[in-house]
Amino acid sequence: RVEPGDVRSRGRRGDSPCLCPGRMLRMRLMPGPVPRHAADALADIVSDYHRFGYVVVASPFGQEEIARWRHECDRLWTRPGIHEASEFRVDLRDTLDGRRVPERLDPVIDASPVFAELSRDERVLRVARALLGEEVVLFKDKLIVKTPGTLGYRTHQDFSYIAFLGFPGDRQLAISVAVDSTNEDNGAIEVFPGHHAKLLPSAADDEYLVDERALAPSSAEPPQ
């Protein structure tokens, strides 16, 4: 279960595979990390990250801040052209009933002072610095909004999509900040702990997806 404001960090070298909303595998391999709190020792957060390939930090944000994010999502989703494939920052995705709807804004912070402020928030950056061991620089940002009935993603490792950039995988970090509560019923991200040290074999039909046979039966652990 992920609550609003929870911060989830995943490494990019190999990267713990994840299954996004739309298709849910019920599998287990090993216990994932217990949720950490922003006040916890950074050494414990870093230890969990290197052991499991991801870490969940319980929300350090207040309810007013989270409400502001939700209001900003509503505002952005009324932007002119948001439903047009020609809009350069909008990605459309299929739904269960055959429609195509906007699913993400990529990038977003240049269009949203609210999320630009969040990207610079010290409560997020202190964790990022600890995980990478140095100062951090933002190189990609996006807002994902999955309305009910929107199809999700198959099992994948993010690094497959960005390896061409030439950055070492262990020097990149994906951080997700939850705006809404998610769980097994409404489509939480599901991750596979302990598979982050290398890239897994690709699926036969798509080089960017993971061949799920490489994952031991019953091996996924949703973030707590």
C-alpha cells in the first residue's frame, strides 16, 4: 500500500522490476523493506535501498501540501490540448473500453510551479543525496495520472529505456512521490525486490520488457 506523499526510490542499474497498474501479478520471492520514515537514520534508508533495490519513505508532507498537489493535477488535466496526440508533452494510453486518454505529462515542472517546487524540496533531496552519495541533478520529470480503466504496463526495468543516455546505471535514481493512495485493489505499482543488480532477459516480443520466466515463481512484493 502506498499513501499520499510516500516517496519511493528505485535504483537504475538492473533496477528492481516493477509491474504497473493494469496487470497485477501476485508473486513473492523475499520480504521487501519495511516502510521507513523521513526521521529515520539515513544509514538505515540507504541500507534497505542497496539490499532490496528500492525503499519506501513514509510521507514527510502535510495534508495541505498533498491537497495542493491534487488540485494542481486537476488544473493540469484541463489544459487546452490535453487530449490531443499532437500535444508534445502528453502521452495517451488505451483504456479497457477502447478509448485513448491522457496518462502522463512529460515533462511537467516547466508547466507547473507546484511540482517544480516539489522537485526542489529538501525532504526529497536529502534522501536522494544519501542514496547516491553525492549532490543530485534532475534530468527527467513527469506526472502520471491513471484514471479508472486505464491500462497499465507490463513487467519492466526502467534502465532499459534510458541506457542509451550513457549514464552509469548506479548513478541514476528514480523517485516517485504518491499523490493518491494506492493498493492491490486500485492498482499500486508492484516491485520485485532483490533483482536490481543486473538487467534481466528481455521478453520475446519487446526488448524493453522483462521475460517473466526470469523471475522465480511467487516473487513480487508490493511496497508496504
